[in-house]
Amino acid sequence: MSLVNPTSRSKASSKPSARRAETARIYAHPLPIIFPEPTYTFLGLSLTRPLNPHCTALLDPITRSAWVENSGDAAILWQRGFFGKGDLSRSEPSWLARQINARKMKGKGLTSEEITAKRRAERKQFKLDRAKAMAAAAAEAEVAFKEEGRVIAPGIAPDGTRIIPSAATWKPTSISVPSEESPPDDTPDELREEIEPIQDLEHLQLSLQEAFFLVWALDCLTVLHPETNEPLTLAEIWNAFQNAHMSSLAPLLALPPPRFDNPFLVSYIAYHHYRSLGWVVKSGVKFCVDYLLYKRGPVFQHAEFAIVVIPVYEDPQDQANSPFKLQNAEPFTWSWLSTINRVNSQVQKTLILSYITIPAESRVPSKVLSSPACFAHYSVREVVLRRFIPARMRD
Amino acid sequence: MDDALERPRPQPATSTRDPAEEESSGDEDGGLDWTKLPKIGTVRPVIPKRGEKDFEPVPGGGSGLQAHVLDRSRAAMFDALKADRAISSKSASYGVWYPGISRVHVTVARGIHFSAMGHSAARPTPANDGSTKLQKRLELLPEEAIYLIERGSLFCWKDIQADLVGLGDVEGAPMSVQQAFAEMVGKEDLTLEKYQVFAYLRRLGYMVTRTDAPSPSYPVPPPRLANDAVPSSFFRRLTSLFSLFETKLFGFLRGTSNWRRPLRISRWIHHDKSYGKVFKSLRFMPSGHSVAPKSSCTLPVAPSSPYEIFYNLYKPSTNFRKTSPPQPDFQIVVVNARAAFVPSLYELTQLFDVLPETPPPLPRKRTTPAKVQPSPAAAIAPPAHASTFRRIFSWLLPSLTPPPTSPQYRPNPFAALKAGKKNIVIAAVDSGNISFFRFSQGAFEEWPTL
């Protein structure tokens, strides 16, 4: 459910099925390009043109990201394909909505950040309650033992029910429930204009992989030079994005040293590969991995797969000469693999080792690196990793 | 270590776990609640179930109740450990260890273990008239012998080059468990890690055999058919040829492919104007395991690589005949987790090369049959390129086209992606702690979501 779009917020209190339909409507398009229903088709030919939104972003080489400052563009890129994240938000740029909520001071239409904060407070309260109940039960059992010599199981009432609250049944008591008789939804909009309107300070930040996918593969983003604000050509973007991973001293648009193992290229290969298969690809740094794959998008369901990008040099000599220390290029230890797998199985994600081969310089002439044509020389192979538990596989 | 604790247990450990317990995270958490032992514990030791932790330590030391509960648990534990662990002389087997050939010759075989362990081998045996002739006899590999000795089912003597005619002639005491470990680990490619994996899986009831026969008389599954039996190979080749033609033709219609702008949406072709087509046109990076990864080294995998399949694994429910074992359920590589790194892509490719392809998992059975989907192109997802050709072909020659696979059995893409196409189990053993991982050949390129 989008919280930025005002129409969705007004319907947020309706039934879950209606909310789901609303979500499906807002996020109906998997890419920023829209194909309108053809008015007229003849022999498989039609004249309707796809609608391309042509968004704009400003390159920021220091943060290695592209900033979409126009909130309309940001909404398009987020709602159609879940590109980028708000710089002041967890994912969807919801800072403005949060500020407006805070000003209205009522618990309706919470943003996802606020819901999380509320849940954490409740969880803390539950743990306190439980600890209190357990201490009381233990004290009671102690008294019973001392006075009557009886051993009773602490925490269980004489009739066999458990006194200690469990997470499944415990309900918060002190949290105020928002009253149903709140004023109709159109008043806040008026109020908002009466009070000084909040200026949206948030921008959508696109990773370089996302920006390049939008620029090159979909042709619906223009990237501006950080100083001159002039649109960059594809060749300039190609150089600038690779330079972003070189030392910060390199001039922005200078020709990067032709290397197949530039970190931007390797991570873009993985990003593009899974995007082209229809997955929504988001950063997975919170789960020890490089990318997370969502089926339709983060608003619909949890990520299903966690991708670890593992660069594989075709020629070990290239690795020895490389100025980059690519992550995961060195062999993994088993303890590190266990670490990643534990983290991800805890959150019900399947770990995928995604091996990207880096072409040998001796095999592929380095002049193909002057354009994205070099992508044809890389290759992607997945290995699915799961624990094998013999005790559970017996039948 | 105390010798009394080393004495073997006659109880098969597998029978005491119940299914609910297996759902929990295995051997990893909690201790044993000894007070839950049945009172017969002193006669026959039984592994107790785990209980909950009763209390947390109270600040200011333990209370009367806590001390009482602790004492009770401790007494129960000692009662359980006090039980005599004995074995009936009727179920004990006897054997002789021949270090020269790294085998134990089983002279008296008793008990159920020999249905899944041991193989017969012809060895020259001195006959009564002084000559030698080949005679078949039951032999054990080192890991099988240690396993039986450790659990007290086998009394094994070491061959001392004496003239062994009958059991009565063997002198001295049988080998101790320590001696068996010292003598047999290291023989016939057996490492301590490999033994630990073997013993763990055997205790769970799995049948475990060597993948590569250590001697010609060792039974191994028949070799798999090399070409995996693809009946429609001609059809498939034709399909791929046509799909190449199709890409070329459409490429021509759309204008030549341009690396500056990879996405080409034709203004005219209505078919082009869908997200499926857009995504498909962006899939131009080589992917998948069908082509081996290139390497500039002549030997991408070092000859010293520990990644070689060592054991075949059969589930306990397998109808297993040890003289003609079927194809295994799993194949296992055993490595020392401290000495080996996670396998490289080249090592994995080498392992996958010898493994069979497993079909995608079937969807869970539903109470009502799944609705038959009308569009065959959507239903048969994996060979994503075949659709146009198949449609034209079936229109031209309806009788020749193979019927589309029933959509009712279309696997769930998530399940298929998670299962992968080929599976290898790698057991990484770190000083006795075994972690099993299943590495599967992923096939994301065959299951696009759009």
C-alpha cells in the first residue's frame, strides 16, 4: 500500500482484500514504461506507442548514487518497478507522509517505519510483562515448596493453564486505540494548507546499477552532471559509473582503465540478469548478501532469494594484477558460508551463490570495454545452497 | 577417558527419537532432561527426551526449590548412566582385520547390520589338501568395521600372520575401539572426517556405500545411461534451430541489435508491446550451467582438490540390496572444514558433470484437481523459446507434435528454483561437528517470473 499517494491513504482503513486490490492497482506496472491498451489491432500490428516517462536524476559520485529530486519522478520509479529508495526512509520515500502524520497526531495511515516502531514498543512491553509473570510464578512455587514441601511446576495454574503470557496470545493493553470517530479525511488536507506546508526534503536515490538499467536498458532516465547539470551521454555515463568505483581522485568523465573486473560491471551483470528475468532486485546488505530477489515487489511479499555475487576470474593472472579487491573473489571459508546461510534461513530466504565469470584479458580484446557490448562476454551461473539435514530427510 | 564409558551400547539409537523431536533443530540446543527417563532406565539405557529449562538462576544464589529440582535431575542422570551396557553373545559377530588388504574378514556374521554392510570378495584360501583356491568370503571396509566395533556388534582380531583355520585358533584379546581407530583410519582412503560422516548417517538408518569401488568385487550401482535418454532430441534440435531463425528474423524486423540501445520495441508489432517481451529482449547475457565456464588454465581444478564424491547415500526406506545397489538418493563429498575452502565454480562444475539431473519437484497434492490452463505456451514455462515454433508446427502437422505436458503437474517455480537441477551434498567436518550443505545447480534462466 502506498502511503505517499493520498488516494490510497484515504482507503487504507478498508478491508484487507480491498487494500490488496488497491496495492495491485498502484503497483500494476513492473517497469516505468507503460503499454496502453491498443485501440486498434490489425494482423498483429498496432499503432499505440509505449509511454515512456523520461525521468531525470542527478549523479552524485561521492555517494555512488543518482538522486531523483522530482517527487513525481520518484513516485513513478518507485511504483513501477521499485527502483531506488528514499534517502530518509527505509525503502519507499515516505518522509513527507511521516511528517504529515506526525503533525496530524493520530494513529491512522501509519507509514511502515511507524508501524515497525510501534511493534517494537509492544514487543518490549510483552517481554517485560512476561518476565514479571515468570518471576511471580517462581516466587509462588518457592513459597509452596518452603511451606508445604510441594513441588509445583512454576507458571502453571492448578487447573493446568499457563499463567506466563505467550507471544501468540498477549495483547497490548496500554496502547491507545485510534478512535473511529475521527473527522473525515478531507479536513487534514485543508488543515495542511492552513498551517505552513511541509517542504519535501527527501529524494529517491538510485544505485548506479539501477540508474544504468533505467538509462541503458529501458531508456527512461536522464542522468545530469553533478556540477554543470547538463545531461550526460551514454558514453559519459559508462565512464562515470566505472570511475565511481575507482579512487575518488579520478576525474568524473575520464576514460577508466579498461578492466573487465570493474566492480560496477560485475555487480551490474548480476543486477541486469535478475531484472531481465522479471525479479525485483533490491540491495541485500542487511542480510550479508549482495541482492535480494522479490517476486513482484517488496510490498507484495517477502524476498524469496538472497543472492551472493561471486566473481570468478577466468584467468587467475588477471586477479593477481587487479587494482580492485573484489568482494567474494577469494575462496570462502566454510564458517563464512555458514554465517550467511544461517542469517538467511532465519528469515526464510534461500541463499543463491551467483557466479559471474570475468572474461580473461588474454581472450577478449579490451576494446570491447568501450561500450556495453562487453556484457556478452560475461556469464552468470547460479548454485542454490541449502542445509541438508539427514535427520529430517529419512523418508 | 574412563573405560567404563567406552563400553558399547546395544540399543540402536535411531529408535528413540520421535518425529516431533526431529522437527526441532536437531542436536543443537538444550541438554537432556534426565528426570523424564522411564524407571526401567537401570535395566536398559534409553536416551531421554529433552525437557524445558525450569528456571533461571535467582540473584543471591539458588533457593531451596531449585536445589531440590537439581538434585533430582542429577540423581536421574546417574541412574541412567549406571545401567549396564551389555550385548548378547548370540548377536555378536566376529572378524579378523587384515592390514595388508585393508579389510576385515567376517568369520561369524550375526545381526541385521550385514543387510546393508559388507561385501563378498574372493580370496585365496588354503584348502585342506594344502593347495589354495579362491573362496568367497564376507569382508568389511574399514569404516564399516570401526562402526560395528564401536557399537559393540563386532569382535575383531588383528591378523597376526598365524595359521587361522578356525576361530578357536585366534589368540589374545580382540582389538579395542582405540586400536581399531588407530589401525583402520587412514586405510583405503578413509579419513576421520569420512568415518564420522559415515557413522552419523548409519546411526540415522541410511545406507552408505562407497561411490568408487575400492576393489573390483565391491558392488556399485550400474553406470547411468550417457545420453540421459532424450527421445525428442531431433525435435529439440529443430526447435532450437528455428528459434535462432526466429530471433534473427525478428531482429531484422526490429532493426539490428544495438549495444547503445538494447531495448527495441517495434512500433508496428503489437506482440512486442508487453512486459514479457521487454524482459525477454533484455535477456542477452550468457547464463546457465549448460555451457562449462571458460578458464585460461588447462586444469581449472587442481588435482589435489578434495572435492570428489565419496559416498552414495540411500534413504532408510530404500529397498536396498547390497549385491546390486540401485542409483543413490544422494551423493556426498566429505571435506575437512578447516583445511578446505568452499568449492570454486570449477570444482562445482566438475561435480555436477557426473551427477544426474533430477526432475523438478511435483506440486503438493491438492484436494481438487488444478484447473487446466488454456494456453500451452504459458503452461510449459521452461523451454521458453519453443512456443512460436510449436504453435506453427502443431498447426501444420497436428499429429506429429508431442502432446503438451499436463499443466496439472506443472511444478511450482519457487520449488523448482530451490530444488535446482543437480544436487550434491557436501559434508564439512570441523573436528567432529558435521555440517551438511546441499549445492544445487540453479536454473533461474529457465524460470523467468514474467
